[in-house]
Amino acid sequence: MIDGIKYKQMVRWHNNKERGKASLWEITPHYAEKLEVEKERARFCKPIQAGVNLWQVTSGQQTHVVNLELYTCGCRKWDLYGIPCNHAISVINKAKRFLEDYVCNFFKKPFYLVAYEPMIYPVPGEHDWTRTSGPDIEPPKFRVKKGTRKEKRIKGKFEVPKPKDSSRMATITCSNCGLQGHRYTNCKQQLRPELALRKNKHVVN
């Protein structure tokens, strides 16, 4: 089992590194989609400049303070997630600055490549192992407990039971329109910005 896990991790590690080098995105796809959602919400924000990097942003009945120098917003969302919230995006657009400069470096391509830079080294087979003079370590003895074995786990109190329908298409729900029976890639309605970005392989037109 351990050898199988090592093999899968070795393949996955190498594939992620090679795909990262060949990719065209500068922000990781998952957080690029989150950024598209915040861009759409930023249209309803009204920024007012108070200083060089200090702004007041009104959104509905709420008012927040955005500091571009400290990368903070009164809603604390920018502080927690590392990507600008809708309030900060409205300020960045108003100030005519680049949005990508205010995304945490942790979510950018260079950091992604650094994460997969270390190598998982291959391990030789048992025929190449060095023999020792001591006794071989045997696996622990497995003892079967008395009583009837449980074949199914006990479900939680608030766990939703799985649908009995065997058709997989009956359970697929479109993340764009909310209807069942198809995915967002085949949806006839106009795609949301984050889904359009995902369908376009995160290549900005």
C-alpha cells in the first residue's frame, strides 16, 4: 500500500510540475475563479478616496475602509483569503492599478512551481536491498474479533441519504442554471464569469 501511494504521488508530483510550467495562467485556477466572482460583485461598490492608499467603499447598507498599502479591508475577507474582495477590487479599478499585483504571491505561478520543485526519489526493488545479519521483521499478527462484522458504517444523524436512482445523469446539476441533467459545459444559458474562465482553460481573452 505504501509503495502504491509513493508511486501515485511521484506521478502526480511530476505531472503537476510539468503542467504548471506549460500553463498560461498567472494565478492558480481555483483562486482565479474566486477572483472572477468578486469582480462581478465589485460593480455594486462605490469607492471614495480619502488619501493616497486609503479609501472608503460603500456597498448597499455597509461601508468599509480599504487600505491598498497594507492590503486590508474592513470586511476582513481580503485579510483572510489573500485575494482582493469586491470592495478592494472596486478601489483598484478606480485607482487604475493592476489587480494581479494585489493577489497574494502564494496563489501565483512561481510559488506553485516552487511547491512541486522537490523530487520524490525512486526506491529500488526488494532484489536490490542490502541483506542484514539480524532476523527479518515480520508483520504483526492479525486477530479476527468475535462477533458479526459490520459491512456498512453507521450514518450520521444529519447525513443526507444517497439517491436510489442508479442513473448518474439524474444526479448531475448544472452549476450555471441549477437545472439537472447536464453540466455547465453544455448549458445553453450564458455562463457566469468564473465558469466561462474555467471552460476557457483559464486563458484570458
